[in-house]
Amino acid sequence: MTTTANLHAIAIDHGTAVAERLQHPLRDAVALSLVGKQAHWVLRGGSFLGVHRLLDELVGQWREAGDAIAERIAALGVVPHGQATDAARSDLAPLPERFLEVDEAVREVVLRIDVLIASLRTAQSHLGELDPVSEDLVVGTLGTIEQGRWLLVSQLPGS
């Protein structure tokens, strides 16, 4: 008897379960990139330019992280959920709808970075036994996100 393989999906045990574990971090990465860009636009204050540029760089990293996660989900044969409607269901709170002084903006964004970090760590805790490749993707993403968090927090006085 001939079996037909799904040529569009990487064949691993529990591929759908792995992809589902990655959906939440994808949603949070997309949401964080939107929040980060909003902070970039409403930023005001003394060290505006440096933080403005840093936020642009970090937003790029968060978009790349979301892209890598979405591509892994797709490679597993599952449709990634990374649209604006999905991001709206993220656990990230929206920023206040006003201009923000640099220190407040940094604190607000860091709180939201922490949501993505928690989401990634939760996914990581479930992936080790299921798929070491996806776990490695999450670990690498965590390293990048945590470094960006450190760079942002370092903009605060007394840090």
C-alpha cells in the first residue's frame, strides 16, 4: 500500500501540538512590535533620540522573532496566527493613548517585553520533549528579546 506524505509539513511526532505551543508567543511578538512602534511615535523627553532609535531596532527584532516563529509553525503544516486580530487577543496591554516621557515609555514597554518573555518561557517548558528544533528557536529568541530588554532598561536613570 502506498502512503502519501504531506509534502508541505515537516514530519515530526506531535507537530500540531508543537505548533500550537508556538502560537501564543507569535501573537505576543506581533503585539509587542505594534506596541513598540506606538511607543516610538509618542516618545517625548530628554533622551528622546537614543530611545527612539533603539525602539526602531527592537521593533525590527520583535518582527523578526515573530517571523521566525510563524515560519516554524507553517513548516510544521499549521497555519500561523499572526494577524492584527490575533495580536489584539494578546496578553499585552495597550499603551496609554497619550505622549509619554522617555522613562515612562521605557517602563511601559519593558512590562510588555516581560509578557513576551513569559510566553516564550512557557512554550520552551513544553517543547523540549516534543521538538528540540522548535525549543532551540525559542531559546535563541529568548536570548535576543532579553538582551533588547536589558538595552532598553539601561536607558533608565540609576539602572
